[in-house]
Amino acid sequence: MIGSDSHRDAVRIRQLCFSYSNCDRILDDIELSVPRTRIYGLLGPSGCGKTTLLKCILGRLKPDSGDICIFGDKPSKCHIPGAGVGYMPQEIALYQDFTIGELLRYFGRIFAMNCREIEAKIQELINLLQLPKKSTLIGKISGGQQRRTSLACALIHSPPLLILDEPTVGTDPILRQTIWYHLKWLCRSGLTIILTTHYIEEARSADTVAFMRCGKILAEDNPNLLLDKYLMTSLEDVFLRLCHLDGKIGNNSDDISLLTSDKKETKIYYENQLSLEEKEDTTGTTTVPSVNSSSKSSSLILQSSAGSADCDNKSTDQSLDMNGITSDNNIHNNIKHNNCVYIKITDESVVTTKTVNNTSVATALDVTEKLLLSTTGTNAETVLSIKNFKDGSLKDVRRLLPALQVALLLISISSGPTDLNLAVIDEESRNNRTNNWGELFLQCLDNRTFNIKHYDSFEAAIGSVESGHSYAAVEINDRFSAALRLRHLYGNDADEETIEDSQIRIHIDWSNQAIGAQIERNFYDGMKRFAEEVAVRSNINPDTIKVPMVFEQPVYGHRDESMRDYVLPGCYILLAFFATSAVTSHLIMDERRDGLIERSLVAGVTAFEFLLSHALTQFLILMMQISFMLLMPHLLFHRPLNCSLSAVIALALSQGFCGITFGLMISAISSDIIYAAMFIICMFFVSIIIG
């Protein structure tokens, strides 16, 4: 039930339970209240259920029981998932081949913002979070700048609720303190923030903290009140005390060594490099430098303190002006003095917050940026499809991969086997016999297919085949021509010796079936030409010695079709299927691994819209690939298309669409890209064998 108190809280959860199928409870009777315009810290070791709880609040997981109330209503009525929440996952979850501007425009269009709103908000966030220029590639900036960019993506649509999953994990103390300052500033502007962290001591800056362990909330209160209540000096000690009281603490390293945190808080001040006037605060222990506005440069002082940093102190807030926070690239000189760290900042590094004119939008945009800006309405499929086209994994050679594979196939296969070494033992030529028909037979063979090499003995010729230097050995005995004439003269009365001497013996290397069959066929064709030539020289009608069979025009195909033309149609079909399946599965699994799918779904994109956008994108890329595949053989290799062009395109498109669906299936059942690649390779070989 949703009570009246829920309207005073941004988020209110009562008796929430959740478990995955066939598993113990991940969340057990969770109860918590998040005040409006406050920072709520959810603390606990890894695996205690923090991220699962956030996914329940975001609507990505359905609880087994309990109530979740957001701003006095159900999450679905507050546009969650959707524009009602800003979400920053633990992963960086950014498209590395996008620029900062393109990425923020993408999320802005997902949230149905118009162009002027997006441009104004981008400039505001760049100033607020001190990001590099919006034309900078995400993959070229530092890890800290990427985290701030990820935070900007969550803030682009000015949500009333911001959920951050481990926002400071892997960051240095300076960047961590800067992020906390930004969060405080955002709360003062009316935003409610829920964050998880396992850096327990840094959570003193939160307005309310909740300790979580084994799926339960152990305590929930203001950090200072918790310290006073349990008479402890650190929140980590409070957590360990709560674990003892819970009666379940053991030798679990996650409980004992609570996720190494910096126990010394960091206070940030700005010191004029030329004129520094120290003023003591009311406690007489902290010095707050005053800044002379006329100075050319300033320094950032980070003073270590064992106590907590009071971010609500007015003098500190005044000294923490937005003009002084430095970005990673601006820190270029550190000086240690009196337990403080002085970081020199030049005027060029100072970022000022200015009012952005809604009409002053960037004009030098690339094609993708223009598409993102010109996309109107709330059609998520269109925005997602444009994003897929922009994604770097689609800009590389994979778009041309099918055409390149066709080119390599045509180069390797060529028009058929040529220049095959043929080991010949022609005893007639060696003994200088006249009217040598054995030599005539060799002349009737295709000289493009065979490269004839003569040997002195049968053993040498066979040895050449066995060693791989020749593909076949031809043996012509000394009495071949004479025996062939006697065989023709005597007909049925010819003895066995004459018949045996009139034969040419051929020894083929059949280890390669394709080449062996081609050699055998060429010998048959050569023998036909030889028989016709002998008949003409003997004044015999050549038609009388032909085989009594006539092969008419083929119903389909061409009898003299080369191996190159034979394998090309099958290559089209295989590549149309497997190229799309490989790219589709790879893209989706990449986005899932990097947390990009989860982030898009939290932003309000439905699973159907996501899959449809990938299908549309891959189908358009498929048409590009088919065009390249068909043009490559015709333009570079002058191969004719001996069928209907529309039929070829329709068949390739249908196979490509099947490949897209196959890739979607592979991405759903595979947990790793390597497994998906192995599965596709196995299916590829099976398809070749069946085909």
C-alpha cells in the first residue's frame, strides 16, 4: 500500500522481496525512505544486492512482493523506465566511437527533447562537469572524463530523480571529491539522488545512508547520527558493529575489510598564487583562503582531514565556486606543502558557467549529428537506427567484408586449374619413331591446363607425382603408334598384346578430388580431339568413330562453366547469411557487455524497439553489402550475370534476413562473444558441406 508519507519522500519502499529463479532471496523485506532533494547513499559490500535493488526501483526487475512508491505514485506512472529518471550504471556504458556531442544528442533524442533544448543542455553540462570540447571522441578522453560524460548522459533531460550505481569506483580521490561536489550542487537545484558505493567513508557527504548486507537493510539514518548512536569514529566501524548485532558476521573478507576506502576526507579550496590571505573559520582549525579576483592564475588546495568534510558550510561553498574545479587535463603542477597538495591552474583551464543562448547551436556537425538533430518526434526506432549506423563497429571493414571475400575467392579459384605439371614418359619420341601418334596425343591436350615435363624413366615420372611436383604421370610405350594402326586394321582379330600396346596409361594424384576430376575430364576431351585428328589423317569419316551420344544444350547452367562461375552463387548466399549473423550478434553482445542495452532500456526504449532498430539497420547494411558483392565480380573480374538480377537480389536479401534473425538468436543464447563466434563458424562449415 502507498501511504500518505510517501508523498513527502522521493522514493519509498516497503516490504520489498526479490529472488531469481531457483535461488535464495536477493532482497529480503527491504524498507527505506529517500527524502526529496537529498543524496541517499546505499552502502554495502559487493554482492549484497545494491544493484538488484536499483533495478527494482528502475522497473527493470519485478519484485516478488512489496511496494515501490516514487514521488507518491507507482514507477510506471512517473515515466520510469523513461524520462522520469536519470541512470548512470557502474560500467562506463558509452559508445567509444561517438563524440561527446553526438552521445548527448543521442540520449537527448531518446528522451524526445528538441534541438534547441539539447544544444543548450549540452553546453550547460560541459561547463558544469568540465568536459572537453563536444567534438572530442569518447575513446580519446581519460577514464575520469568518461565517468563525467556518463553522468552528463544521465542529466541531459533534467530528471527529478538520479540513480547512480558506483559512480566513484576506480576514480582517484581528487576526481571522487569533484563528483561529490557536483552531486551536492545538483541536490541544491532540486534533484534527488540515490547512489551506491562500497567506499563507505566517502558516504559521509550523503544526507542519508543505508547499510545493506545479505539483501537486508541494517540501518538507515544521517551519517553523523549513526556515528553518535554507535559511538564510532568511522562509518566502516559502524557497519562492522551492525554486522555483529545482526549476528551473522564471520570470516567473510567482504565484511571484515570493507572495500578499501580513504579515511581521510579531502577539502577543496582555491588559493591565489600571488596574493593569499588566510582566514580562520569558527572552529579555528581550518584555513579558508580568499581569492583575489584580479589574479592571473590560481591554485587548488586539497587539505587532508581526519574528520568529515562539511559540504554545507557556507564559506566552503563559496570557495568551491564552479569556476575553480579542474578537469583531468588541467592539472599540470602539484606542490606539497604543510600536508596540503597545491595544484596550479591557469586561467585557460578555468571553466565558467554561462547562460547558453538557445539559438546558438553548433553549425559544424557531421552527417550523423545532423540526422540526430533533424529527427523529430519520439520515434525511438529511428534514433536507435541512426545510432547503430554511427556505431564504430559498423564503420570498419565489416561493411565491405562480403565483397572482399568474393574478390579473394575469385582470385584464388581463378577460371580453373592451370599450369598443372604433367610427367610424361614418351618412349616413341625418345627412340625417334616416325609417324609418332603419341606426340600427337600430347599436342591435343589443353596447353593451358597442363605443363608437360618429359622424364627418362617410369620410376622418375611416378616419383615426381609422389613428391608432389606433378599431378599425373602419362606413359606412352615404344609401340603405341604401330599397335594402334594394327588394332584399327585387324579390328576384332587384334590380339591382346596389340590392344595393350595401343593404350596410353595415366596415373593421377587423386588426393585432391576437384583437381583430379578436372584432369580426367581434360584427358577425355584431349582423347576426343586426338581420335578425330587420327581419323582425318587416315581418310576416315570422323563421325564414325564418335561416341554414340549427343549432349544437347543444358536445361540450366553451362556445360563449359568454370569453377569460378560455379561457386560464385553459393558464395553470395553463404556470405549474405553469415556476414549479417556475425555482425548482428557481435553488435548486440558488445552493447550488452558494456551495459549500453541496460542503459537504453532504463531510458524508456522497449525491447521491441531495440531489436527492430538493429533489424532495420542490419537490413540496410545488407543491401549495401549485396550491392558491393554483385558489383565486385562484374567490374573487377568481368564475370557475367547469367540470370535475373532481381531474382539474385531477392534471394540474397531473404538469406540475409535469415542471417539477421540467426544473429539475434546467437546473441540471446551466448554469454560470450568467443562462444558466439565459435558457434557461427561451426554452422558455416556445416552449411558448406550440406551445400
